[in-house]
Amino acid sequence: MTIAAALLLALQAALPSPFAVGERFEYSAKLGILTLGSATIQVEGVDTVRGQPAWHFKYTLDGGGVLFKISSALESWTSTREFHTLRFRRDSKENSKRYLRDYSVFADSGYYRQSQSAATTPTPKDPLDDASILFFVRTTPLEVGRTYSFERHFMPELNPITIRVLKRETMELPDGTKTECLVLNPVVGEDGLFGKRAEASLWITADARRIPVQIKTRQRFGPITLRLERMTRGVPGE
């Protein structure tokens, strides 16, 4: 980790969290101009994993058309104290093909392993997963024109996590109010929602709430746009 990244993390730890238990964002999902389905990003609660309190983050995507159906859920259990991944679960189904993976991540011991497997793989310090990365970004101070790089994905081959802050742009929230957003280009590995090939853009409000308003990503079956339609703010302390 660079000195700049270490200083950023120290500042990040001193700032209040922009999210809380009960927060839920609901999105329309479009494939090009066609309605694909819906997606959610939410803070399910605070659970206990191996004796440690952990944020439980969950993403869902459900949709499809005549030629394909997709249903996907990502779940992360992330330490409330150190904000590193303790457990990560991916459950996705495309047509009749299902992909299920469940990982336990042992940051203190420096490794992770897949459920039902004794084999271990090294993991970096303070690891994150595909679901917790967005919440990490929401707590990170960002400046237009800067690029931030972190060696924090729990799978080393997907590092670095890179966040380019492209510009500011005004967006409309579900209640009709307009607010300034930061437009980011997040890159995590080669494939997936924020993979290098996806050329993804993420709009988050530039205020303390850091609401993810829109995500655009290019997947193998076409360009997907997730646009915020409804939101429920969490209640701090719950």
C-alpha cells in the first residue's frame, strides 16, 4: 500500500459512516433500451461471524428476456471494526446454469478458503470482496482527477482495485431533487460488474450520504444500466 493510500485510510476511519442498518436501494435494470429487471443493494443487518460483529451487505439482480434468465445474489459479511471481509457468498443462475461459491476469509491469518475445502489461498491485509468494495468506496474521500489504487481484494489476482474519479455531474434522485454526483470508473479484475472489460461507470452523490445513483457496465450479453428508483435510508445505531 502506498503512503497516500495509508493516509487516505486513516482519514476514512475518522469519518462517520454514510450507511446504516436498514438502508436499501432499489434499481431498475435495463439491457440497452430494453427493461431487464430489477436490482437491490442493501444493508441487511449486523451479524456475528466467528465471534466478530459484521456488516451484512447484500446485492440482488433478477431479470431476463425471451432468450435468457438471470438471478444473482452477492452477500458480504464485513468486520464493523476493521472493515475487512470475513465471509463472502456468490449465488448466481443464468438460464439453467448455477454458480455458487461461499468463502471464509481469515485476514489475521492471511488466507481464505472456499466452503467445504481444506485448501487455503493467501489473501492481502484488510481484504475486501465484490460486495463490500462499493461500501468501502462510499467511505473514501475522493477528488476529481485523482486515481486511487488499493491492494485489498481478497483474491490477490484481482488486485489492484482502481478507482478513477472522472468528473462531477448533476443527477436526479427518486424524490425529484437534483444533486451533484461524482462519476467514478471502478476497476476490479478483468470480468464482472466492475471488471476492466466492463468499462463501468458509477455515479455516487458528492455529499455525505454517498448514495449510489447509477451504475453502467458492459457485460458479454450487452450494456446494463442500473438506475436508482426507490431508496430507504438506514437508521444509525440499529
